[in-house]
Amino acid sequence: MPKNIAVIGAQFGDEGKGKIIDFLAEKADVVARFNGGNNAGHTIEVNNNQTILHLIPSGILHKGTINIIGNGVVVDPKVLMEEINGLTDKGVKVTPDNLVVSENAHIILEKHIKEDKEKNKHLGTTARGIGPAYTDKAARAGIRVVDYINQNNEFSKTLSSFVKNTTLLINNLINTDKKILFEGAQGTLLDIDHGTYPYVTSSNSIVGGICTGLGIGPKKIDEALGVAKAYTTRVGNGPLPTELKDETGKQIQDIGKEFGATTGRPRRCGWLDALMCKYSAMVNGLDAVVLTKLDVLSGLEKIKICIGYKYKSKIIKEFTTDVEILENCEPVYEELSGWKEKLDGMNDFNELPENAKKYIKRIEELIEVPVCIVSIGPGRDQTIILRKEFLF
Ligand code: IMP
């Protein structure tokens, strides 16, 4: 049984990581974020009550869980304060005991947001200042949380009570056998090094980002879970080979409520891309996959899985980050029969419609990684466990 689990987006973000982290957090002592900032939008639903988190880790709704914002995250102090106040208003206690912010995380300033809005339209960024803040970090012109507090800025007094040396903290927590969840933001294909550059975010959203974004050794990560939707979505610009610009795409968008949690933008929808998921499994060393939103596909007569790209009359069988190919290829599909039944109330793999089971099995075969959880709705109870050996 793993002690420390990484939960990583296997596609373009919005795979449902927030729900899965919240589900796993019941048994975790710590949830730690290592990358990104308030470009993320993690939607959690408990007792029909929805909470959208952008910066605070998704363990915050569990009493006694320590939530860490690591050094690899970029922090907009105003947004952090708003999020703390919003949760407090909802009756969720946020104190220095359950939220800790790294002194080495970099600060998003007003100028970063302005620059993001002015210069990054062609990329379709979330315009939250993420890229420019990381640019200043790399240029050694950034301001860290510790510097911001020392300079006595607007939110520094409140912020300072949450600030600690999180590298020391997390290593101590690991050494005392606490159960840790490493919460990824965005997804593998948005990773600055391994994604569809330049249509990516400005941090490492893959497992590798955990070591630098929190200051721990690679051997401390016991297991990597990849979260993948049963189809694919992308918000913002950039290639999406399996994109459906037809009625089926619209249907998936409507039923799946595919609108961005951060910007409200409609998400582009398409079939599952097995090449992409297999690539994610490789770069993250995935041990298992969590397949989300399977319920959205109920009622479709046929379901397709992309198993190759046809480009200039050649069939490509491995994923590529060459945007020219991704934008101009024709997906090669395998077609499976769909299922009519709604999945509401199903608790066990064996209760699923035969064709849904076949779909899951085929995905496992194609990406060569077992599926350990299937999610069939936003609620905590809409979660089917297939292989509990991958969970706490
Ligand atoms: P940025 O991270 O705001 O710079 O945006 C870069 C790209 O990543 C854009 O296509 C965004 O739409 C996308 N992006 C950033 N964060 C998320 C996320 O949490 N979910 C999905 N897409 C995201």
C-alpha cells in the first residue's frame, strides 16, 4: 500500500483531479501542491455543495489535513486571501495549522497579470499572470513570498502567518510516515517541457515537477496516479487531434458541463486519445489511471478511441509534441459500441453496462496501465474502485 501518492493530469487539465484528491484526502494527512497557480480550477462537490479552489489544495475540506502550497507554485496574494475568506464564509476553517505556504514560492504581481492579458492572447492563457511570474522567476527578477513579506506589502501581515519553510516541513512529514498526496495542477500535455509547446503552461505539471516544486527526493514518491477523462477536453488554444466539431462534441460538452472552472470558457471536446494517454503514462511513470466522467458517454451509440495519427499518408503510432503534426493529422480511430444506461447509483465494476466494461478494458490494453478508479459523477459517492491496492 502506498504512503505517498502523486495525482497528475494525464491530458490537458480539467480531468477531475480535484474530486479525486478530495476523495483520497479522506485517508491522507497532507495534500501538497507543487506547480501552477490560480490558473487551476479544482471543483469539489460535497453533499451537493460545490466549492471551486484555484490555489488552496483540495484537501482543505477535510478536517485535520495539512495543505501545503509548495515553492514551485506561483501565488497571487490577493487571490489567496479571497479564497481563504470565501472558505471561511462557508464554514471551512483555514488556519496556519491546515494551510502552509512556502516562503520560496514566487509572487504574482499586478504587472504580471497585465502582461499576460496583453501579450499571451494567441496562446489562450487564463490571463492570471502565471507565465510572466514564472518568466521573472527564471530571469531572477521575481519576488518570493519571503521577500514580499519583508517588503511589507498589502497582504503581507495576514499572509505571513501561513508562511513556513515547507521543504523542511514536508520532508519531516514524510519521515514521520504521514500519508501525502501530491496534487498536480493542469495536465501532462500542458507541461512546459513535455506538452504541446508553446500551447502549454509555464511550469512542470508532470510527476518530475514534484521534486523541484516541493524539494523532495524522487524516491519519496511511492506511486503516480494519472487522472484521465473518458474523453478529451482542452481549454485555450493549441492542437487537439480528436476534437469533435459536430453534434457529438456539443452533446459531450453539454452533458459534461465542459466550461472552464477558472475562466468559464467552453472546453473543446473530443474522443479519448490513447496515444496521448500512453505518452502521459510514460513521462509520469504512471502506476494506474483514474478514469473520470464515464457517465457523460452514456447514450452514445458509438464511442471512438484514437489509436494513431495519419499524417502525409503515413500512420504514426506514438504521440508527438510536434504541433505541426498534431494540428494537421487525421486521427485513426477504433470504434466501440456505446451503452444506453445511466450509471447513477452503480457502485461496482460488475454493475456497469457490458460495453462500458469493454471500453475500460480496451483503454487499459491500449495505454498499458491498469485503471484503478472510475468516476461516474461529481459526488464522493459516485466513485467506483476497481483496484484498491493503488489507494491508501
Ligand atoms: P496559463 O497557465 O494561464 O499560462 O495558460 C496556458 C494554457 O494552459 C492555456 O491553454 C490555459 O487554458 C491552460 N490551462 C492553465 N491552467 C489550466 C487548468 O487548470 N485546466 C485546464 N487548462 C489550463
